[in-house]
Amino acid sequence: MQKKKFKDYLQEYLMVLVLIILLIVFFVLCQIVTNRNFLSISNIMNILGQNSYLVITGIGITFIMLGGAMDLSAGYLLSTVGVAMAIIDGGDSGGGNTFFLLTLVAGIVLAVILSGFNGLMFSWLAVFPFVITLATQYIFNGATYLIAGGQQHTYKNLSPWFSHLGGDSISWLGGLKTGVIVMIIMVVLGSIILNKTHFGRNVYALGSNPDAVALSGVSVGKMRIAVFALAGFFFGVAQIVNIGRMANSASQSMGIGAEFTVMAGAMLGGVKMGGGGGKMSNMVVGVLIIAVLNQGMNFLNINPYWQKVALGVVLLAAVILDTLQTRAAINAAKKVSGKPPKEAAAA
């Protein structure tokens, strides 16, 4: 077995190093500029708690990306599921404990169905799902307002169980939010599915070489539907945590935009757009980099519009990094076999 060289370790853990450097830089800057401790336990717990639902959403997005697709509708799907759960729970009446289990199951099932519909359209039309999920983005957004009565509304006083699952602090763990515990469980579950199951191996194969998947006897169409449906499960769990994080309230705007943050984080971490490589841990590190960047700029009282600029720069950097890695992989494969990776795999 060939030993890894230093540059291999550096490439593999580069984003972890970036995350550590960002934490140190913001620690120093915040001490100098605002005299605030960026690395305090409370702030670290706050970063994890505020972004737990994004990481869970990112698990679903990672499956979709590794399967060779993308999803622009995920944030609007979260919004639809959130409002639906609020209505099932009892709206503003605090219907709460009696219907919470029904709310939980219904929300996750709805997310699976809506995301599975994206996969069905992708499988049927056999086109890259950019336009498909752009269309369902509009559908989900319109449906959310229709089921909410056609106007912007915030549903409050929902079941306290939402907070128990997403927003409560655990004092003996330094104020760790329950949503972070759910996040860790979901990341472990997603990693097991991806790395320890036949389905997970097929997800990687689907993204890198769908023709090889078909030749192995696995239905590419059914796999695409299954990948999106599985992502829907994680989207549903993410919105449950998000409602708990927001003090048992839900609105039409909750979740919108999450898809761009998690896709940027996933690509930044090393998950390849269009499939072919990446791990669940890559996405987690990438999302945390963006989270630390946002929180650091908040601590430094930087204009929110500059924060948007910074997020755009990060997304562009992620795309550039993904492109450079793809080119490097193609060049490496050509040196070995004389063919690009997909052609070499199919040979």
C-alpha cells in the first residue's frame, strides 16, 4: 500500500486548515477591534446551534450532488414543509403535544414526496435538473403562500417539542443546543449510508459514471428518484430543527436561500458539482467555514451587504476550486491511461 505524501494530506485536509485559520484570525481581530472573545464557548455553541439545520440540509444536498445532480428548490421546499407542519400542529393555537408526532411524520413524508418529485422529473426528462428544480422552486413558493392563505404570516406558539429537538440548551454540555445533537446523529447516519451501504456506492457511481451503473443492472432512473427522496428525509428533519431553533415558530421565509449556502459549503469542502468525489465531512467543514465567516463579520460589525459580497466570493472560490480539482483529476487520469476519468472507468 502506497504511503500518502505530505501534499496528499494537505489537499485532503486543506479546508480543515482553512477553518482553523479563520477561527484564529477572527479571534485576534475581534479582540483588537471589539474586545470580544470570538472563541468563547458560548459563541462556538451559538455558531453550531444556528447552523445545525444548514448542515442537516447539506446532507441531503451532498447526496444529490454526489449523484450527479443539483437542487435549487431545497430552500423553498423547507419553507413549504415548515408552513405545512405549523398548520398541522395547530397554527397559532399551540395545538402542540397532541399532534406533534403526526406533525413530525407528516412533515418528513411531505419533504420526501416533494424532493422525490424532483427526482422523478429528473429521471423522466433526463436533463440536468437546473431548470427542473428552478421550476419546482416557483411551485413550492407559490404552494407555501396558498396553504398559508395567500399572505405572509408567522406561526407562533407551536409545540414545545420543536424546541426540545432543535432549540433547547444542554447546560452540562456547555450550552450545546439539542439541534446540534440531532445534526451529529444525521451526519453519522448520512455517512453510514454513503460509505457502508451498497446504495451509497451506487450514489458515487451514479455521479461519476451512470452508464456503468446501468450496465451493472441498477436502474439509473430509480436511483435518481431514490437519491432525491432520501435527500427529502434530511430536508424534513432540517426544518424540524429550524423551527425549534426559531423558538417554535415558522413562516414562509424560513429556509429560503439555504440551498445556496450549503451547495457553496459542499463545493468549498471538496464535494464535486456533478458527482465524482467528496465526503460528508467535506460538506460539514465547508458549511462551518461559511458560518464562521458570517459570525466573524457580525462580531466585527461589518455591513451586512459586505457579508453578501463575501459569501459570493466564497461561492465563486468554491466553483474555481471544483473546476481546478476536476481538471487535475482529468490530467492525472490521462497520464495513467491516456483517457479522462469517466472514459477510463468505462473501458
